Amino acid sequence: MVLDSVYEWAERLFWQGIRKGDILWFIDRDARVLTKNCLFLVLALAVTVYSSIEVACQLYMLTEKPALLHVLAFTPMFFQSTHVLACTVPLIVQRYDYKKIYADYQKMWPLSGVDQKGLEEMRSIFLKCLCTYVGYYFLCFLCIVSFIPVNGVDYERNLWPSLAGFFLINYEMHIMHMCILYNVQCIMLRRRLETIDQRHQQSPVLLLVDDDSYQEHVRRVLKECVKQDIKLKMFGNSLIRHFQWVMLFHAGNGILLLSVLYYMNIFLRGIFSPMGLLIFLFGANSMAFLYAVSSEIFREQVNLIRDAVFETKWYTFNVSNRKTILLLLTNLTRPRFLTAGGVFDVNYALFISIMHKCFNVMTVLNRMMPEGRQMLEN
């Protein structure tokens, strides 16, 4: 009974998103509330200023006390602060860029024109993203729980790591939303190509259909598909530029950050193992994984559209329509993928590589300071 009610609620959200033209409309609503809410902007600015001051002070303290033990003592807060800077600054600076990108999306095809098969694909994507969204708020709830002073209030070990994890996952929701906007429009383009020859599904192999109405229908649909592909290419390039430098900072900082946090929680037990730090550790890992998932979804769309073009009965088209479909294929030759500053692709291989580097650095740190580790454990 409860599951049926939850499914009905999710179905209402889905159809409301179809009417609005954005199946993840609730994430866009949250983004608009946050960017228009002066209180949130003041909080984000305060967090940004605090993080900047903290980073500068900790850099100074590290120069005064360069011993490895002191470096490890200050490192978690330092990288948490720099990671928060990498999330809050784009949220403040890029909010106008986000509005422009979203306005470009609204000029594309309305979702109400999708067929039943495309609708099922969108529903599957919606349910997965909804589960991710609910899990994100569950993580926020854990952050709130970590504020409860079980053994006394400790800002560095409880409150700040939880806030940092909140900002990290919050930015990932933004990336997931923008990639899904691109994904649903690609689904509509792919379904339009797959159903272009419905009138002549029983046509013999390698037979040109001498039907003016059919050729006119194909010409009109192909023209719309070429225009849509150009819009998608411009929209995708806007997303790549929107995220590339933030992802570069996150990828580079994430290697050092996760390495030190793993080291603190595994090898220095009893010193750095509060609930807030563990939540931040989980948030940072989830962020890296969700970045990879969103980027892979973004990357595979071109291949799926190209496969749909190959599967069309192009041999039933006249010469003019064949030239148009060749033009469409030419536009699909170059892959589109999210990058970290244009240096490397953000994908599953990068995620595995980051985890691998984390454990490599952990091993090095563990061998560098065995006496200090024993002293801290005792």
C-alpha cells in the first residue's frame, strides 16, 4: 500500500515534468530558489569568505610548522575549505550562465511530442534521478544529525565537514540535472529518426520508394532532425564550457583530499573519526561517482543517435534525402563529452584512477610516519 502511494506520487511528478518540459523540474525549482534567495547568497558568500580566510591561514601555519604531523593535522580542513570554494563560487558566479543555458533548452522540442517508447525511457531515467535526489536529502539529514553534540560541539570535526559534504553533493545535483536535460532531448531526436519510415516498414530491401508524399515526409523530418542536432551541439558545448574548470579543480583536489581523509580515518583512528568527517568522506566519494555517471550519460548520446541513423531505411530515400542524412551523420562524427579543463575526460576510468591514486598516497603516508601514527593511536 505504501509502495503504491509512493509510485503514484512519483508518477504525478513525472507527468508534471512532461507538461513543464523538464522531467527534473523540482531540481530547477530548487536552483532558482537558491539563486534568487538573498539569504542563501549571503550564506554562500559567508562560507566562501570563511573558506578563503581559512585556506590562507592554514597555508601560513603550514609554512611555520612544516613537520609531517602538523601537516596531516591541518590538511583535512584545508582541502575541505578549498573544495567548498570550488562549489560555492560557481553557484554564485555562474547563476546567470545557468539561466542562459536553461533558456536555450526551453527553445528545443517540447516533451509532450515524444512517443510511448521514448516516454518509457524518460520514465526510467526520471525514477533513477528521483532516487538519487531523495538520497541526497537523506545525506543532508545525516549532516543535520551530525550537528547534535554527542561529545561536545566540535566545529572542525562535526559541523564544518558536514557543511562541506552538503555543498559537494548540491553541486552534483546541478550537473546531473543539466546532463539529463541534454539526455531527454537526445531521446526525442533518436525516436524521431527511428520512426521516420513507419509508413513503409514492409518495404523490400534496397528498394527506393517512389512516393512523393513519403519523400516529402522524410525531407521534413530530416530537416527538423538536423536543426535539432545543431541545437543539441550548441547546448552540449555550453555545458562543457560551464563545467570544465570546476571539474578540473574537483578532480585534482579530490585525489589529495580523499587520500588524506582515508588516511585520517583508517590509520589515525581515534583522532579524526567523527560522524561529520565520515559523512563528508561519503559525500566526496559519491560526488566523484556521480560525476562519472553524469558524464558517461552525456557522452553516449551521440553514439546512440548515430546508431539510430544507421538503422533507418536510408535506401528508401531519394538522392536529396540521402544527402541530408549524410549531413546529419557528418555532424555526429565527433564525440561530445564532459572534460576536466580540457585535460582529460570525466568518466568511469577517471573515477577508478582517482580511487587508485588515493590508496597509493595512503600507502606512502603510512610508511612515511609510522612513529607518529603510533603516538597518535596511543
